[in-house]
Amino acid sequence: MESQAPAKRPEEALNAPDQDPASSHGEPAAKRVKLDGAAEASQDAPPAPARERIKGVAMIKQEYLILAPGQSGALGEVEARPIDDDAAEERTAPDARDMQRNPGRDDRTNKQKKQQKPKGQNKEREFGTFSDTHRLCNAYAWTPEFSPRFCKHGDRCNALHDLRKYLEEGRRADLDIFGGKCPVLETHGKCPAGWRCLFVRSHMKEVEHEDGRKELVLVEDASKQSADAEELGDAKPGVVNLVPPQVKLDLSRKRVKLDKSEQYLAWLAKDTELVRTHYHKKLGDEDEAKDYRATYIEPPLKPSEKRRVYFGRETPVLAPLTTQGNLPFRRLCVELGAQITYSEMALGLPILQGQKADWTLMRAHESEITPPRFTPSGLVENYDNAKDLKFGVQIAANAPWIAIKTTETLTRFLPHLRIIDLNCGCPIDMVYKSGAGSGLLEAPAKLDRMIRGMNAVSGEVPISAKIRMGVKDDRLVAQKLVERLALGSQDMRDTLGAPGCAAVTLHGRTRQQRYTREANWSYIAECAALIKSYNAKSDGLSDTIRQAEENTLPNGGRMYFVGNGDCYSHVDYFNHVDNAGVDSVMIARGAIIKPWIFEEIEKGQYLDKSATERLAYIDKFARYGMEAWGSDELGINYTRRFMLEFLSFFTRYVPIGLLEHLPPSINERPPAFRGRDDLETLLSSNNFKDWIKISEMFLGPAPTEFKFQPKHKSNSYEIEAEG
């Protein structure tokens, strides 16, 4: 990466938003064409009358438009920015089948390749390496200079054992952001990064002993430490659902016995064979294939009594967001009013294999284990708000045994779980072609077995599912799926009963559509009406010997229904709740672009956040990131990477004070515009170099080895130049 001019400190940026940010930028903000001239012209010209709204275009007031030479700002003349949201809620790991050589495309001339504008997803993104020049041995990382822990490698250890040499040569100099004070220590009284912290000089001192030796020691502030600080050890403060390394090791070596899952799966194999025989029997061949009801054997486990949960008008939901839905971002959203949160989607098999990356996704902040907002009403029976919490997890699996074993594993080792959600909507090829995600939409029998099995082994934790309308635009299956999830298959429900699904979330698009069309809330409303009828019908189903006991049914037999898609304001939210008939709305992209959407919903009004207020949210994200990932070289640059992912959406926000029409739409693309001050203009830049500059205000200069490539190539027109 090219060398960067030093950025302002966070304090300076927050207190002086009117200074010109372009003066310290190697590259201009988005399409700053004749910015000064446009500004002068807009001051002299009278305000133009509001123009008619154009579908798909965010109508910016004319005085804020940035016009190219020859443009007048006439209706339809200004080109809107391209936006590609395919990667908004999905993993972007490359699929080998999508990376096979395409001769027709690869044999183009170099000239053709250069002329073609890059677009789509960057599936092979690299972020460089960021680590200390010389690694400090873990035996010395958190201890006083003369009292290290035992190093099992001894003289063969290739890490530094000389603390003073490490501080002088093994790492870069301390950062001067936040006044040079460690934000983690300032908040929690202890810094888990130890000597590797890039603010370590703010929490170290040199102690002179009686024999004249001077020893470097770390300093803590006991007055700010929580009561369980000693038990935390090196763990991050304020984080829950921490699973010991030994558990992950035992899982990787298959030493964890999942007795409930094994019993249930043995029964499921026999029952599946009975069902197969029943459906493939020949006409009149009753001896070879007896009626399923006569041969049915009850499963060895009945679902345990479930904790009741609540989805309502006062509980806006933050969607499971891959990459963007990390712990610091969720913490920010909870602070701004999100009432229910989900982990990023974790793959079931890596969880069972004890892989650290997917287990890390299960961590939550202590603010997420507080009860959601709840207004008592006659519609909810036996719900105890004090026993509920905000945080749930989402998993993906392509086989019942993976879903069932993952569920038992999570409920055993994670003490703070509201709900376990099964992803049945992820559209990317890597997941879909394996049979998980959207691949389950056209496998209703397999999905039914998964939900039933998960419900049988999950203890008190309820099970839910997130689905799309279907795989293909001309083959919508959501209505049949929600009926099956609510009541069971039509020909088996009197024998098997309901699967026990506590809630269903419907994303109002098909897999084929991705984000090319607006979410279909009319279809969501149709499904919501069906859910209400199914809830009423479940109460009147004929009783059988094998019917589940009422206390084992989630929410007393009621299934909640949540809508998802294109919610971008409190107007959208309440319109969907009141008119589409959903219990609540799950918010995805809208929350990344403006996290204060939850605050708007709570207050029931638009909030025109100033650039200074928006910059303060980035400041909080930086602090929360360092608390979650560490204040050392690795942790700070993890924070930087995820901050840049956040900014790739956050900078798409168009201040409502600049719009001619309300409510705003998430699918409207703005033309090039300037803000009401220079900071607002900077925060609206779609140039990723500007995002890096913003990150440097709060995280210091990016290391030379650090690289960033946005998910969408349309936002990174200089990627090739960056190498």
C-alpha cells in the first residue's frame, strides 16, 4: 500500500468536523468533480423545487449534487452509483467450482481486460499479514520482566525472551491515538494484550529493587476491574460464551460423547427406512410394506420443556450478518436499541470438529445476555421476560446428523443461548450446492427431520428457521414450508405431531433473485396470514397417543413469524408489522448502513445524525474492536479490517436532510453528492482509500503489509493498481 499522510487523531476529528479532509488525502472522495465551484454555485442559487421521485434513484437536493462539466442536474441526467449487494449476508469464500478456467473469458487480450470495468465480488481477497517484527514468547507476554512463565521449548524457542529488546526492536512504536492511553485498560482496568499492547507504555512502569536491578512490570487499575477479573485470566473482558481450548481439542479428536444425538440418530435411521418403504410400496402389497402408522415407533427422546421466547412490535431483530455481524458491531447495535441479535452463520461440521474460527463466532458481549424489551399483553402466555436474553446463534448444515449433533454440542457448552436458528436461505454456491442453506428449501422432508431432531436434543433452548421464498422465481415454496414447520407434513402430522419450530423468518426474495429485486412483502404478508391460521389450527388438531405433551411445545404451540428484507426506517418497520402482519422484522443491510435504525424504531421518528455523531459510532466500533480482538498488532488490524467492511456499507448512508423525498429506500442509489460539511462528504465516499484514512483516525497508520479489497469490485476501481 502506498504511504499515507498522517491522519487526525480521533479527538481532533470529533471536535473539528469542519476542517477540509481532502487536504490530507492522496485520493479524493467519491467523484469530487469541481467541488469548490459547485459549493459556491449552490450558495448563490435559490433552492430548486422538489423533483418527482424516480424509482431506484435517491433524489438528492440539487444544491448538494456534484456535477461533471456539462451537466445541469436535470431530471434523470445524473448517474447514480452502482451497488451490488450479493455479498451483504453471505460468506465470500471462493467456491472451487466457480473458479474453474473459462477459456472464452480468460483468453481476452490484456487491453480488453484493462478496459472492462471490474464488478461483482472479490472472491480471492487478501488482507496481508500484520504481526510484530519479532514475536515475543508467550512465557514473557503477560508477566513481570524477571518472573516469566516456564517456556517448554527452552533454548530451542524461536521467539524473543528479552523483553527490552522486544519493546525496542520487535514491534512498532506505541500509537499516539486516544492520547496514547490504552482504551481497554481505561475501561476494564486490565489489558489482556500484555506487553504486546500498542499502548503498553501507558500501563507499564520500571521498578527498582533493593539490589539495584530495574524491572519492567505491567500496571493494572483494580478499581475498574470486575469482580470476576481473576477468573477471566487472559480472556477478553465483557465477553461470554467462551469455550475452553480443551473442549475444542476434545471435539477435534472425537472425544466428546453426544449420547442424546446418537440415540436419536439411531432411531431416525430406522424411521427413515420405514417412511421410504411406506412411500415406495406397490399397490396391494400390504404384506411387504405395512402401513407406516401401524409400524411407527416413538423416538427414544421427547423434547424437553422449552424456554419461551418473544418476538413482538417492540423487538426489532438484527439479522445474522456474515463478516459484518461481528461482536463489536452487534454490541453497537444493542447500544442503539437492537432487541434481538444473532451470531454470524456458523457451519455445523467445523463446530463439531472443534475449529476455532467457527467457535469464535459463538461469543457474545455481556450486553447481549440482558432481556429484550417487552410490554406485557394478553397475547403472550407464560412468558417470563427475566429468563429471556437477546443473543441467539445461527448454524448451517446439509445433513440431519450434523444439525442434530451441532445443536447438542452448542447447548452443552454455551451457557447463554436464546435460540438456535437453522439457516435455510444462504444463496451462495458453496453452501447451496452442498445441500445446506437454500438447498434445504426443496428438501422439505430433510428439513423436517432436522428441526425435529434439533428440538429433541436442544434441552430448554428453542429451535427456529430462516428461509427464503424459494430457489427459483417461478417456484415459490415458502407457504408449504411454513405449514410443514408449523404443523408437520399433512399425511404424517397425526402420527408425528408438529416439528416444534418456535419461529420462522422469511426473507422476501428467492435464491435466484439475490438482491436484484425488492423484497416481496406481499408474499410475506400472505405467509403471515397462513401462520396465524396454522397457530389456530394446531390448537384444534385431533389428539393422538403420540401427540407431544403441551409443555414440550415451543411457546405453547405458537410459532412466531418474522419478516426480512429492505427495512430501512421506522416507517418501513411499523408498516410491515401493522400491514404485513408479521410479529417482528429482521433488519440486515439497513442496520449496517445506519445502525441507529433501532433508535429510530424505538423513538418512532427520523433521526438526522450529524457527521460528528456518525464518526462517534466509528470511534465506538474501534474501542469495542480492541476489547474483542486485542490492542496488540494483530488485534488492532483485525479491528481495522472489520471496520473497513463496516465502512463499505456505512458510507452508503445518505443524510435525510439532503433528500427531497421521504421515507428513504435502501434500494435507491444516490448520484455523486457533497455533504453539509467536509466530514459528511468524507463519510459518504465510496473510495476505499478514504475508508482507510478514516480507520487511521482511530487505529493509527495502517502497516505497509496491510491490504484491503472491498467485497464489491464496483467500490474499488483502483484495486489493480494497489496490487
